[in-house]
Amino acid sequence: MPNFKVKVKWGKETYSDVEVNTDEPPMLFKAQIFALTGVQPERQKVMVKGVTLKDNDWDNFKLRDGMPVLLMGSKEEEIPKEPVEKTVFVEDMNDSELATALELPAGLTNLGNTCYMNATVQCLRTVPELRESLIKFPGAVAGASGVVPAHSITAALRDLYISMDKGQTVPPIILLQVLHMALPRFAEKSEHGGYAQQDANECWTEMVRMLQQKLPAKVNTEVEIAAGSGYKSLIDQYFGGTFDVEWKCVESEDEPITKSTEQFLQLSCFISQDVRYMHSGLRSKMQEQITKMSQTLERDAVYTKTSKVSRLPAYLTIQFVRFYYKEKEAINAKILKDVKFPMDFDAFELCSTELQEKLAPMRAKFKEREDALVEQAAALGKKPLKNKGDGKDIKYAPYHFEDDLGSSNSGYYTLQAVLTHRGRSSSSGHYVGWIKQSDETWIKCDDDTVSPVTTEEILKLSGGGDWHCAYVLLYGPRLLDLTEIPAEPMVTE
């Protein structure tokens, strides 16, 4: 079906030249109308010559260029305040009241198999430095004729996060459109005519790559950085790490060991029959056998490639390699194996000797703090707990090296977001984002449904069945509390 430009009439307002692509689901058009008018899709009645547009198909809704389309519906009105406040219990609250009381983040409308993008957006939003950099990004989203992929995706993500900050469910229409224009493979259609499901990690990787090109590195105002020692991109600065790599030829003792460096934005956790924990899946990739051309032997030979992390980023992304291509069925089949991941991760063993030495001073400070808490708890006859304050007076030590803003100076991380997949292949099933709100509470972001969950529920995402399996993990810096340990008993749980 062709594209049209129509006039949308809503009360006294008229919006001309609104583009409609009838190859796309009607919800996408309703999302465009929402962006123009602020009328939520579920409150819209869209009509042409007495025929009402359905959510799922264009049957009997005939369009032509310049045709007037009538919109009926109103913006959500504010609930009038009662003169006297009365106590409302959590179990008596509706979804809207619960979201407000718990300060739940905004949900994202599924525009037709777009859960992979929604989950990615929710997880990346947990990085404050990324949100801060996006707010400062100048420029508007370019139209289809002048789209610049990296610029348009960065601007669209910025605008989407601004809309999400208002706390309402948002249809990510503009981001989806520029994603389709920049990367046409994400616009592929299924055999049923709607959008085909896509791989969430591919979406994550591509979006980060676009941001890498447009978001400048953050300048450390506290310390003068030597010329040329900084980073060009905020992504390289806060998400990028470095491997020190050694290549040793197994088939020739005379061939000297060669050394090189490699950059990464993700670590891969490979899943085999023996892997039961994320740490061992990561280590299996650090030393591997690879066949390549030997200059000494003048033929292909087997090499042992040994990698050690020489630079840790503040935010560590870990992908569980759960999909593999199954030729017989021609699908990316899924490994359902249960692989445990920790809420707090220590990357020390993955690091080079030189980096381990650099990490030692901050790690000693963490141990000193923990020992002091244990001693206090022993003296009071209580279990050691974190100091429970309102958070306003807590001071934290810098989590990065003084001369490397965006790095990790301890190797200690805390899990802050999980992207999961439920289903049997990457081209089907469902993706969900799970984001940390506090030590006790996580938020499940299932498209437009946002709800609180416990830490125990997050740990159940390790796989082993048809429930949601962790696919991409985002770890943030574990912070060292510098506030003085009180002499009085700490608050117990």
C-alpha cells in the first residue's frame, strides 16, 4: 500500500501534511497523532467518512492525499484534588496511583514487535552520565530526505528521554522511524505483514555505536588532563574497555609472542556445557585457540590468544551468548541453560597484572570500610548492615582514576539493568528491561506495563527454562561510602 499525506482535524486544530504509511500498523499512525496532539492512543477515535480506524488493520479505512481525518478524544485531565487528604493504602491504588507513589519510570508503547528497542532504551536510561550528555546534545531530528543516522538517532533518543521524564507512557514513534531509516534491516516485515522481531543486542550495539559518533567525551573539571590523553566520545569514556592481547603460536616454539591491544564495548559470556556461572563464561573467552596465518611457518597455524583487561570502564556491559544459528531450521536457536550472575561483580581476575596493581589502593579502602562495619556490628552483637540514611548526607569516593574520567578504579560493580528474552529464538519471543530502583526494589519494564519486583525475582532471570533469560547485563560502579560510621546502632532490617 502507498504513503499518503493527510489533514488531521482535532477540534479547532488542523495538522496538515501528516504522513501515513499504510504498510505500517495503525498504532504507528496513532502514535504520530499523539506526538502532535498529546491525546493518548487509547483515547483516540480516528475517523474518515464515518469509518473508525482499528488498532490492528486498515480494513475499510480508505485514504488519499489531502484527505481530512477526524480525531475525537481529549488529553488526560488532571484528577481534581480533594479538600481533605485521606490515607490510601498500596493495595487500594490503581496502576496510575501506584506508579506515582513508587516513582515508577515511564513505559513505552509497543508499536508492533518493538519490545527489543523498548527494553534497550529502558536499560540505557539507567546511566546518568549518558542522560546528562544527551540533554546537552544540540540539533533536531532530520527528516527522511536529510537523515543523518547517528545525529537523528541521538536526537530522537534525547527527545524520548525528555518525554519519559514526565512519567507517562510514551510511544517511541520518532526513534523507531529514524532507526528504520538509519538501519533498514530493523524495518523488515514478517510473513504476517507487521514488523519482524529483531535481536535486542543488535539494537543495543547499533544504538551505542550511533551515540559513540555524536556524544563528546566529558571533561574532568577537577583535574587537568594532558593533551591527547582524553577520549573523543562519552561512550568510549564510560562504556569502553581495553584488552592487552598476546598471540603465541602453538606449532612453532621459534616464533616470538606478539602483543597487541583491542577495544571493547561489551564482554561476552560464552555458554557451554561446563559453564554454570557468568564469571567462568567470561574467563573462557579470555584464552582461546584461533587458526591464522603464520609468517614463520608460511601457512595457517593454531595460536593461543590470551586477553587481559587493561582498562575497565565505569559501566560494564556483558552479553550472554545465548543464540546460535541452527542450519536445519534456519533460525537463531536459543541456549536455555541456567547461568548464574551476581548482583555485585568483581572483575579483578579478568585484569592484567598492571591494572590489578592500580586497582589495589581503592580495593583496600573498600576492605577497610567493610572491616570497620563488621567490627561495629560485632561490638553491638548485630549483623553488619549498610548505613540507612536519607541519602542526602552520604558522600562517595570517586569511582574513576584521577587521570581517567569514566574508568573503574576498583573493579567492583553493581548490577543496575538486565535485558531479558523469553522464547526459543532471537527472531521471535519477547524482550523486557529490568532496572534497579534501590537496593531492595527493581522495576520490570514490559513495554507500557511498568511494575516493581524484588531482587529475588531478578536472580531468577538466570535461565534454565521458558521464563525470561538474562541476555544483556549492565553493571555500574560500586560506590565507596565515605560518611563516618556512626557509633550508635545502625537501623536493622
